Amino acid sequence: MALFKIYQEKSGDFRILLKLNSQIEFISSRQKSKYDCYYLIKIIRKISELASSYIKKTSDCGSIYFKLVDKSYNKELGESMLYINDNMLNSKIEIMKLETACAKLDSKMYSV
């Protein structure tokens, strides 16, 4: 099951977390308002099924992750957690493609 959560940072900015099977797998870029988060969720749901939206990257420590990109606006929407191998990364991308479009939105607001 996929679930979007919105939280507010100490700075006042907002972010979206996407939980897949009860684990946080994706965190959005900073948003200025809760409304921006709702709009971003609509975009993520729309593009999550497209393989071209996922850009694989390697961190400084050698772990791999992906960035989710809206190619129509050339905008980076956020990035995944770190994975130790390509199989794990590809598996999470496939789960995200399948489950994100119908992910529910948690009605609670979180603060960090």
C-alpha cells in the first residue's frame, strides 16, 4: 500500500513523503505551502508510471538512488532513499510505478 504524508520542516517549508509498504521510499523537494504539496502530489501521481521520469544517480558514498523528474517542465520533484544495489532500486521503482497513482493521502499533518 502506498501513502503520501505531508510534513512541515522547522524552516516552515513543506515536503511530501511517499511510503511504500510502510517504509519511506521517496521525499519531495521543498514546497512553500501545503497547497503546493497537493499540487505536487497530483503531478507525481500523473508521471510516476513513466519510466523516463526516473533518473538513476550514485551518491558520494557509492549507494544508488533515483530522482523523480517532470520532463515536461524540466523540474526535479524529489528523490528516493539510498539503495545498496541496482536490483533493489529497480524493484522500488517498479513498486512506485504500480502503486503511486492510487496512493492515499494521510489526513494528518506532521512537523519535524
